[in-house]
Amino acid sequence: MKKMVKWFFFGLIAISFSFTYTYAYAEQKTITLAWDANSESNLAGYKAYVADTTNGPYTEFGDVLVGTETINYVCDIPDGVVIQKFFVVTAYNEEEESGYSNEANKIYNSSRRRAMIIH
């Protein structure tokens, strides 16, 4: 007895859409953080941190020496987007760094409308 084997091929039809888009990051916002000076005699400086959510996790973005109690944070805002950033500062000496200061926050709002350009 002979066995017959039939093979069936089922082709898959795939439809794909391919496009790229860009958003213009045309707007830059700057915030200046300021704080009261620490009065400890062995103070070396301050570190500034930023986060995308309240209570961190924080990322260090700047370090300033004693006598400077301000620092600027620059943020690129996509057109038509609102974002919020959270900031803390620490003081440090040659041996250790303090805990985080009270948290401050800032809402950045792009004044331009977002335009999606399809290529």
C-alpha cells in the first residue's frame, strides 16, 4: 500500500505601514533653583538632583561650590507637551553628603502646538 502525502502551502499576507515622524524640540525652558546657605564651616558645596516623579528616583544634574546657592536646570520641551520635574538639593563636605532637602517641583508647558510631520 502506498501512502500519499499532500503538502499544502498557506501563504501569509502581511501588510505593513512604514512611516517616520519627528517632533520639533523647539522650546527650551530654564528654571533657577535657589536655597538658603548651609552654615557649617566644613561645607564644600551642593549637589542638585531632578526626577520625573515625586520622591524620585533622582538624578544628579549639577554641583556647585560653597558661596553659590543657585543652579540652573535646562529642559527641552517637545511642542505641545506639559511635563513636571521634581528637584532636591544636598550639601556635602569632604567626608559625606547630607540627605535630600525638601522637594520642589515645576510644571513646564510648551507654548507651541505639537506638529507631527509624516515622512
